[in-house]
Amino acid sequence: MEINKICVCGSGTMGNGIAQAAAQAGLSAILYDINQPILDKARQSTDKNLQKLVDKQKISLSEKQEIIQRIQYTTDINNCLAPVIIEAIVENLAIKISLLNQLSDINATETILATNTSSLSVTSIAEKIKYPERVIGMHFFNPATIMKLVEIVKTKFTNEKTSATVLALAQQMNKVAVLCKDAPGFIVNRVARSFYTETLRLVEEGLVSTTVADKLLEASGFKMGPFKLMDLIGNDVNYEVSCSVYEQMNRNERFKPSYIQKEKVQQGKLGKKTGEGFYTY
């Protein structure tokens, strides 16, 4: 089943990136947010990102305009009508369920409801939604316009049509899709917890500095060290994922979140988006 239109709910960095990636792949995209200023910021960000591609001669000016025209911005949830809806809002189970139920009420019963959650249980979301067989995880990585990987997360309810459609959609968007079962952290965030928490623990114990840790891991082949990456993702987002996986893994000590990162979040030092995190920008 080929999808020609999607709706992305949440116009933050991730939601905006997903909408832009879809538009660049030739799909029509509706980008919804209840906050008009954030929606306006998303529009400006897309224009800026595409202009960079024009400047690098990766796309033409006319292609840029075509991509922009494929994205519809709205603050009216009643405009969120599409065969596939991707939710990319705050990592809060109750809020996600509430939004998806609203979207379920205004869309066809076969509309696929995908969640971009990076750490919450997709099963816990699906079981609270009417027709849970059409609920699935579609986890993109930041920045969604560049990162190729998408985790497609099935629950015990998800039917084959939903899985096949979302896999095909990811391929339409020029992504590399992997199918997995719902589990704490899915694949990447389960593996990545040690990448973050172990290096944070080394810093906590005074064995290494953040800059040295980054340099060592980058010299070992990683494109970006853990502290630079946490700043890029956002320390608030990264810390919340760590907390979620820690709780879902029955507070196993090796998944314990770091107090250093917790302090950064409490101080509002979230990384690039605030101008300061483990580094100053």
C-alpha cells in the first residue's frame, strides 16, 4: 500500500524533521501543533534547512519551493486527516493516549496511528486506543531529515497490514527500517543506555572529563561522543529516556540514570537548544 499523505502531530525538532523528510521524499505532509509560535518556528526551520541544501547545490530553488508546498501547517486538529498519522509530542503516556484517541475519532477506522515515542511502551498506548491493531511505533532518530534508521515497533495487537504499510512508508521516505517487538528501549535506546550512562559514571567518579571521553570515543570510531550527542538530542529528552528504561527494567543498577545529567536538566542546561549543556554553544 503506497502512502501519499501523512500527518505529523507535534512540530518540535523531531516532528518538524519527520514532516520535512516526508515532503523531501515526495509525500504531502500535514504538520499539527496546538502552539502557533512553535509551528511558525518549524516553518522557519524548514525553510532554513532547505536553503542550506540549495546553497550546497543538493536541490534546486524550484525543488525547495515544491517541498515547502507539500507541507500544510495547522493548529486545528480537525485538519489532521491522513491514512497514516505520526505522533511526535511530549513523552507522556496519558497525553499521547489522549491525542491518539482524539485523532482516532476524526479519522477512518483503518487509519494507522504511529507513535514516535523513544522509550514508552507502545503496547501501553495501543491497549487504550480503539482498534489497537492499527497502532504501531515508528521511531525516527534526530535529525530525522538525515538519520536513516527508523525502528518499526510492533505490539501484540499490531496486524500485518499495519506493519507492512509502515515498513513501506519508511522505505518511501528513503529510510532504513528495522522491525522489532515492543520492549523497554526497543533496540537502539536499549543498547545506547550504556553508551551514555557508563561514560557519565566515569565522569561522576572523576576518572575522565566530558571532553576527553568524547575525544576517546570519537577516536574509536564513533561519529559523535556521548556528551556532544546528549547535547544534540537534548539532555531533558535523553534523561527522560534513561529514566523510562530504568523503570521498565525494574531499576536494574546498570540502567540507573546519572545525577550529573539530572542536574543539567534542573539547571535548564539542555544542550544546543538552550545554548548550554555539557558544552557552551
